[in-house]
Amino acid sequence: MKILIIGANGHIGKIITPILQQRHEIITAGRNSGDVSVDISSVASLENLFAQIGTVDAAVCAAGDSITSDLLSMTDEKYFTGVQQKLLAQINLVITGLKHISDNGSFTLISGKMGEHPTKGSSGKAVANGAVNSFVLAAALEMPRGVRINVISPSKITDIATEDLINGYLKSITTSANGGIIRIGYN
Ligand SMILES: NC(=O)c1ccc[n+]([C@@H]2O[C@H](COP(=O)([O-])OP(=O)(O)OC[C@H]3O[C@@H](n4cnc5c(N)ncnc54)[C@H](OP(=O)(O)O)[C@@H]3O)[C@@H](O)[C@H]2O)c1
């Protein structure tokens, strides 16, 4: 398969990319890292990315910022970081990417445990992650041409088994899973 990995140079990306590279053609992307440059918070940048790389069989996103701060210090701007950089960025990856993904291809987005099991200070992460999960549940109902979409929702990666994270990605990319919130390190 030809697989796009956005954020391949990050903590999660560095775990999954070498494994996927063993069996697939991988194109890595990031703002300042990877084979191709992209800022997923910009639709124009996403369109430019696909114009360069063409059709892919799978698009994986392991990127997206959100803000950690106690509730009384949160502001519109801090919430908007997660909305723009993690939620809308990944929604736009899917909307733009649908024009460039193969029949029966897949999208694998990223959320995180805080979307379902928040801790104090995590409301900025919780709203972004929860909304990404909700988007995937809804979007899976309308994917055309056999295309699938799932989201990986990990605990802190230092608390989880690397193998579980890798298996989560393999489930999303290589099985028939669709509309799944793939929880890693929690239930
Ligand atoms: N690490 C964890 O324990 C953990 C747990 C649960 C969920 N998550 C979620 O997983 C995602 C990745 O986490 P991480 O720890 O691997 O992050 P990270 O180490 O900061 O890596 C993020 C990667 O994404 C790229 N990136 C960031 N913003 C981008 C943008 N706007 N456009 C394109 N590329 C972008 C970065 O490369 P450039 O700098 O070159 O752009 C980098 O390669 C985040 O959404 C995080 O909330 C992480």
C-alpha cells in the first residue's frame, strides 16, 4: 500500500512509521519534517500536499496540537488551538483527502484518552479529542467507495505497550474496521 503518515517524526509517528515501512510504501509529512511539507491546519496546504503525492491507499494523521491548562485559565483562544490544529485540521484532511484516496482506502485519525477520561486541566484536550471521536463515528456512515475511517485514542504513550499501539494502527489500516474508536491502554 501507499501510505501517507502526517507527523511521522513525532513521538507516535516514530513508533509506527518504521513498522509500516517494512511492508508498505510510506510518504512522511510534517510542517518542518518528512518527505513532503504540509500544515494540516491549512486547506490550501493539504491540497498542495495531495497535488504533490497523488493518490494514496491510506492516510494516517499522528499530529494535532491542543492546550493543557486549568479550567479557569482557559480562553477562547486556547480552546480554538485544539479546534483548529487538531479537530478541523483532521476533518479537512478527510474532506480534502477523499478526492485523493483509493477505493477501499482508509483514514486513521488521532484523538486521545482525555476525550473520554479527562483529568484536571485537560478540558482543552478533552473537547478536541471528543470531537474528533464524534467526527469519525459520523463520517464513517458516509464514506464513499468502500473508504474506511477510524481514530486511534491512546493513553499517554509512555504508559502503554508499543505493541498495542502498533496493533491499533494495523487494525485501522489493514482490516475492515470502520468507524472505530481504537482505544490503546484503556477501555
Ligand atoms: N504522546 C502521547 O502520549 C499522546 C497520547 C495520546 C494522544 N496523543 C496525540 O497524538 C498526536 C501526536 O502526539 P505526539 O506526542 O506524537 O506529538 P509530537 O511528538 O509533538 O509530534 C507531532 C508531529 O506532528 C507534526 N505536526 C504537528 N502539527 C502539525 C501540523 N499542523 N501540520 C503538519 N504536521 C504537524 C510534527 O512535525 P512538524 O513539527 O515538522 O510539523 C510532528 O512530527 C497529538 O494530537 C497528541 O495529542 C499523544
